[in-house]
Amino acid sequence: MPSRQVRIGKYTIETTPNHPLPEYLRRFPLYDQFIPRLCRSLHGTVIDIGANIGDTMAAILGSNPELQVICVEPDDQFFAILQRNRGAIDHQNRVRTFKAFVTRSGGNYTIVKNERHSTGHLQQVSKAEAAARSVTVGELLAEFAVTSPVLIKSDTDGFDAPILASIAEHAQGHTACRPILFFEMQTYLQEQGFADPGRSARQADYLQAIDQLSELGYRHFAALDNFGTPMLCGTDFNVLRCLQEYISCSQLRNRHSPIFFLDVVLFQDQHLPVVSDTLMSLQADPAGERN
């Protein structure tokens, strides 16, 4: 089946045939706008965990010519497209790619795809069935000799909590590692649907990891809906719990989903100005990064 093409900022990249990205970009002007706008003011290395086909990579390259990007993707199909997209648009060797799962404590995993084969989630398997190497965040940073990334983005469709916990464990012993964190707070798995029986436990894992990070100085958060609309900023993490309970109640009790999950930014005091400016720019000029 032939691939599709989609325009991301300055670049045209390849997608899988059924990937929803072109439709989302067409329908929602704010979709995937936060990271490239944030990156305009950053310097250093960005870690993209769950890089998929490289759409975030393309947006970052178009936004800031000075940044380095490390793209981590374990799936064979997505990694192959990621590599082709990198080759087509990265002419200054700013991007490095790594085929691996990122987890808290190792293990063997494979990818279970959704119906559209546009994304997937982890499933623990035997070593013989493993799709790719599994590393902790500390091992990932050591692999590329990076001590202080400026931003870590995680998008693994329900498996971001162990990644956050791995970031916290690494940061405890490495005071220079205090990047801005951007992650999906999705508490259900795609093929399980809203009634996923592991949903409550997964929410608890997210909140526990956030608590660990707050003890390391991550006092601030910003929440966006999954379409890229800024919702609120704050320092009371109980608000995130309340938002998750609202989403869950809407989906399970009211059988209606105004939004599907949260995108969350965790950051420290020194990053408050750049995060605030980025959110304000989204409200003032929603289509600016695509023009």
C-alpha cells in the first residue's frame, strides 16, 4: 500500500497510509504546535521518545536550526519511515535515531498496533519475541553521551508513566539533568478502549511519577488537550487528578469524550517564562508555525 505525504512546517514527510496526522493537522490548527514553538527559544539536545514517523523531528528542525534531536522509536515500520524522513530533511546531521523501547527497568517488549496501524503500545514478551532493545532513560542518555537534554518529549500511548519514573530515577543522581518534560497522560490503551481495566492503576502510576519529579524541583505544570489547546497552568498537581477524573467520567459514564487525554508539560522555575510565552503564542496566533 503506497505511503502518504504530509506537510510539517517547512518540510514534507512520509506517513503510513492510514495515519491520522494529515486529518488532525487539517482540522485542528493548534495540533502539535506547542513543541516547535517552545523549541524556538531552546538550546541543546531534545530527546523524542516514541518518535513514530518523525513528525516532531520535522517540526523541531523547521523551528530551530541550532537544536540537536535524538529520535527513539522501537517499531520496525515506523523506524524505517523515520529514517527515510530524516534522510530527506536533515542535511546537517542534527538528528540521531535509536531503535529501542524506553522503560523503567528493562525487559522484553513488542508493539501491538491499533486498527489503523498508525500507533501502538508495549506488550511484554519473551526475549525471542522482543521487537527491539529496551533501555532506561539513564542508559539512553549514556548511549549518546548526553548529560543535560533541554527537553524530553514522550508519546507512547499509555506507557509514559514508566518513562517519567525512569527520568526521575536518573535525575535523582544527576543534578544537571533537569529538562522540560512533555508527555501524553493517556490512562487507557487504544485497543482496550475507554473501559480498559488497567486504567485506574495507570492513572496512579502517572501521579506517582509526577510526585517523584515534583520532589526534584518540578513544581510547575501546564495541561493541553490532545488537540493542542492550552487549558491551564499551575502548581497544584491535584488539578491533574481532577482533570483525569473528569475525562474518565465523561468517557465511561456519559459515553462522550470532549477530549481523549491530556498533554502535560512539567517544568522547573527557570523554565516558567519560556513555557508561559509559548502558551501565550498559541492563543494569539494558532497557525503561525505552519505558515
